[in-house]
Amino acid sequence: MIVEWKKDHLLSASIPRLDAQGNSLPSVEMVTLHPGFNELPDAIWKALQPSWQSKIEQGLLVADHVFSAKEDDKEVTSGKSLSSIEVSKAVAIVKNTWDIKTLDTWLNGVGGKGKEKRDEVRLEIKEQKDRIINYAPPKKVNL
């Protein structure tokens, strides 16, 4: 699931875990979103939605690249992969993605799946990685 965090700082949360009876267990796994677009597994997005509900309602956290389907008479929402999004939108998403791990996942895939194959999008991923790696903060000017 591709989600957009619209603030200029990181957003972190621990992933809720439940035992077989539905009781909360201590969580040791964290998720961190960077400003801009991030990719989360659907299950993690669903688990974190309740704790992020106020940010979602304020429009600060948006999952707009989703599709819905009916399974066993229930509405199921899943995230689209970058490769299933139209080229111009995919390029715009990449230009606003600041997490190298996410960019690497889109470029190389995971376990042979999810690798972006469109040349224009692959080029933009490589250029975005270069922009991040070679970023130099503005120099301080003493007046």
C-alpha cells in the first residue's frame, strides 16, 4: 500500500500485536514513515489505521492508491503497487519519495516480485536516489 505522509518530519509507530485470543502483546517492531510517499504492507497499514485515525481524518496521512474488491461478500481494500499505477503518476510519486529502502524495493523488487519494469519510472527512481544521496544542506551564512 502506498501512503503519503504530508508533514516534514518522520512518523513512527509500534505495530500492534495480538495473541490468539485477541489480547494485546508488547510490540517490538516499529514502522517509520518519511515525508512524502512510503510503501507499507496492507496488513501493517490496517493494523496501524486505528492509531493514526486522527492524522488520516486531518488529511495528513493519505492512502489514495488503493483498489477495492468483494471477497466472500465483504469489501476488501488493498494497496496498488507502484508498477500498477499510470507512468506519470508513478513518476510523481517517486519524485516525492525520500526513503531509500522504498526506492530500492521499487527498483529491485522483493523476492522476485514487485520490480518496476518501465524505463521512465526506473530512471526516475535512480535519479531520486542520487538526489537523496548527494543532498547537501544549504550552508549557513553568518551576517
